Amino acid sequence: MRGWTLPSGKVQISFSGGRTSAYMLHQILAVNGDFDPERVQVVFSNTGREMPATLDFVQQCGERWGVHIVWVEYRNHVDPRQRFEIVSHNSASRNGEPFEAIIRTKGYLPNQQTRFCTAELKLRPAKEYLLSLNWDNWRAAIGIRADEPRRINRKPLRERWQRWYPLVDAQITRHEVVDFWRGQSFDLGLEVVNGNSALGNCDGCFLKSEAHQAMLARDFPERHAWWEEMERLAGSLTSNPNGARFQKAYTKADLRDFVERQGDWIFDKENDALCQADGGECMI
Ligand code: SF4
């Protein structure tokens, strides 16, 4: 079937823990049947800053659909081949431990210009895991939809893997994904704001709109506090002020201060003063 048939060779299915990539996994399963683990691996990279609902959702998708999802996390290790660990729903990091480890290793924070967190926390652990299975080359199914054309990049990668966009090839837009989840008996337990799961991916991701980051500070101050703590940590590791903040325009402490002073602020795209609006998706 157009878009969903597995390409030849080995295939990684990148499961981000969001509704779109879960839908992608479901459709590939529906068309191709049970996966042969020699040929197909479903991988979820946990940064440690996913909301508990996301971790529960990943677990449920695996259990309900009878598919083995491998959970991997970044680990700091002298041997690059060992910079990952396989974890489970039970043992997965829940307080940003892998994220903090890469910040300590780098000595500064990721930001919109130097977004090393995606590469080190998501891509690399998955890649090292597949290399540990003696995979040489593979295709990676990426959960980007047909209505997100600016995120599609078909240029060949100078990598062991190449991208596969099954949702684009199948002409799937947000509507089909929303309809699919309306018909399911379970769902990702995260609120949708302005068409996006404001708390999907890393909870306080600096790619998210200012409104979504402010929502975290207001509704989950204890989770926002971790991001402030990382800015303090980076400040002790680097003398470059830009390396100690996730965003040029404001620090996480500035954002909290603003939220505390504007208790009735309505968080929407129009109120973004400092940050580009984005779904906060963290993708290849
Ligand atoms: S979701 Fe954001 S903070 Fe998390 S790894 Fe991706 S870009 Fe980095």
C-alpha cells in the first residue's frame, strides 16, 4: 500500500512518543504484519524530560499493538559505541538524567543554533543500539506528515541510514491522525493546544513557542525548575553567557518571573513576543 510498505533492507521506526509517530507505527504494522526483529526495529529515545503521560503512551502502544519497542537513553561513556543504554518503562529516566549528562559532557547548553541535544540524546543512542545489532545500513521511518513540507528533507545523508517518510508518501495530514485517535480506546494523555501537544517531546524544549514554555512554568513549576537548574549548572561550566541559556531572548528564570507577575496571561501564539512558534517537534 502506498506509503506504508516497508522498503527493502533493514528499517528503523523512530517512535517519538507522539500521536503522529504512533499512528505511523500502527499503519506500518497494519500493512506489513508482525515485524521480524532481524529487519525491523522500533526505537524510542528517552531524554529524561518526557512527561509521564508520554512514557505511559509508548508503553501502551507496545502492549496494545503487540510490538516490541526498544527504549534507549544516552549514557556518557569513553567508548562511543557504549553511549547508550537500553531501559524500560520501569527503569526509564524521569528527571532529565540523560539530558543533564550531555550538558555536563559538553559544558554548555543546546540552543536554537547549536541543537546538539537531538543528535546526542535521540539520534545517537538509537544509532549505537542498531550498530550493536551489527546493522550496517538502514532506512529510518520519520513521523513527519504531508502537511509539514518545510520539515521534509530528501537530500541523501552521509550516514549509515537514510530517511523514509511514510506519512508523506501516504499523503497523511493532521486530520487523518486526529481522526485515527478519536477512534481508539486509548490516547496520549497530553492536552492539545493550538493543534500541538504543548507538553510533547522534552517538556520545556527551547524550540517550543514562548506560550508553551510559559505554560510549563505555570502549570508544572517543579518541571520548569529543572530547566532553570540546567541554566545555573551551565553557568558554572562555561564562561560564555550564551552557553548558559537555552534562548537568547530570555532565560528560564525570566520566563518564570514573567509568568508569576502575569497570572492571568492567556497563552496563545499571538502572545509570543520572543520566540518563533513551532510545534516543538524534535526530529531528524
Ligand atoms: S525536544 Fe527539544 S530539548 Fe528535547 S532533544 Fe529535542 S530539541 Fe532538544
